[in-house]
Amino acid sequence: MKRIVYIIILACVSFTFGQNKEISIQEGSGTFTVKGGKGNENKIITVHYYKPKTFNSSSKVLLVIPGSGRNGDSYRDSWIEESEKHNILILSPSYPEKEYPYEDYHLGGIVKDVNTRESISFIKNTNQVFLDEDKTSIKLNLDKTTWIYHDFDTIFELATTALNSSQESYDIFGHSAGGQILHRFAILHTKSKANKIIAANSGSYTLTDFDTKYPFGIEDLNLSKQDLKKAFSQKLVIFVGELDNENETGGILLRSKTVDKQGLHRLARAKYFFKVAKSKAEEMGYLFNWELKVIPNVGHNMRKMGNAAGNYLYE
């Protein structure tokens, strides 16, 4: 009988944490590692954290998703002041680019094969890359259980368990590539424990358009109108810098025949994405819970956008 009980306990632990070991989070800055989700179990994600001095079981939790540099340490560090001021646990995962290339990071693992080397070229003397859609071949991965969006709940649950936190949800902020990840997260993964989702300064968007192919629309993703209804009820906030316009040279901006319909810079694309989504929600008669925030006097700057997000979330 004792042996049976022991086996059941082990099974429950395995079910709760999968292949992730128990973690330790100390006061101040540090790291812990998490194994990738389904299909990526052999990959390691390093989570950079900051635990404030006054942390307690009711302290809020914020996940911070880095841009294409995957520099979770820098993103974590940029939130230390807010962490201490508002008593927030910061968790910023770094996905190694070698193991999580563009299609697995920016696009969430929804694309499994894309011939970027043959179809992408850099536009000389600019921060822009051009995607030749006529040369592009893409295969979709429709197994939602393998998309990286599941990782965010896993990271949150491991941290709150280690700290005996009473929090049942988290806020999440992403800038640039992180913003791309998070607006797609809000549309395509509606059963998370995320509360407010802030997608900042995205370079391009997946429109809520059933007639445009992924990654610029949701055609062929097997989404229903009910799925879109759930997405529109999410607390998604689109942040974009007022100066992240045609004069901004920071970051990398994707150009192509289809994506250019969204606009020729990030400010225009953010407004277009929001306008299309709001129009779609009104057309379908659904509650629209999204917001658009244009941040004055800020360009493609992750620290300043983070400060604005901190004020929005916690002031």
C-alpha cells in the first residue's frame, strides 16, 4: 500500500513540473533554468529574475519578454527600479537564438519550416530586411501544445511554487520581438494565467483577418469565430512609441508586399493592427477589451517603453 501511495505522489510531482527541477529564488538578481515545452524538452531556457527586498506571498509577478537579442538579463535589469518601487517579482526568459530561431521565437513555433536564407535580404544602409514572398515557402505547425506560449505559465508556476506565492495570475510585457510574441499570444493562446498583456513596439503584426495567411493573418490556423471572441476579451494593450516612425533606425523592421499594407513603420502598423481588430470585433458583435497606447516622445527604446508600462500597470 505504501509503495502505491509513493508512486502516486511521484506521478503527481511529474505531472505538475514535467521535467523541470525545483528552483531556488533569492533576494536580488539571479537566474534559474527551465526546460522547453512539448517538442523542445532538450532545450534550456534561462530565466533572469529580480526579487525585491520587500517581496511577500502577495507580491505581483511580471514576465518580461526580450526582443530579438534574447537578452533577458538586460530586460530584467531595466525593471529593477520598478520592482523595488512596486514590490514586483520580475521574470525574464532568454531563449537561445540557435535553438529558437525566428520562426520558433517571434512566430511562436507555429511555423516549422521557412526558407529565410533564400527569401530574406537586407536593405542597404537601413535597419530593414525585405521578405520576397514569391520565394518564400512556409509550413505550419498546428499542434498548439508545442507553441512556446505554454512556457510562460510554466515559468510563473515554478517561481510562485518556489516562493510560496499566493498569486494566481501574472502581467506580461514584451518589447519589439517580445511585442510580436505577446500580441500573437493574446490572439492564439487564450487559456493562460496572464492578466494584462502589454505588447510594445512590434515590428509587424498578425492581423485578426481570416483571409490573410500567417504570420500576417490567421488564415489556415484553424481558429473559429469563438476563438476570436475569446481573444478580443483578453486584456491586451498595444504600446507603441510616438517616435517609432519612419525616422527610427533602431531594431530591425520587416518589409514585404503583405506586411507593408500594415504601414511602413511601427507606429503606423500598431494603429492599423488595432483598427482592424476593433473593426472585426464590432462587425462580429463581440466585446473588445484591447487598448492602444501611443507613448509620447519615445522611439524604439526598451527602457523607456518599460518605464511607461510600469507606470501603466502599477501607478
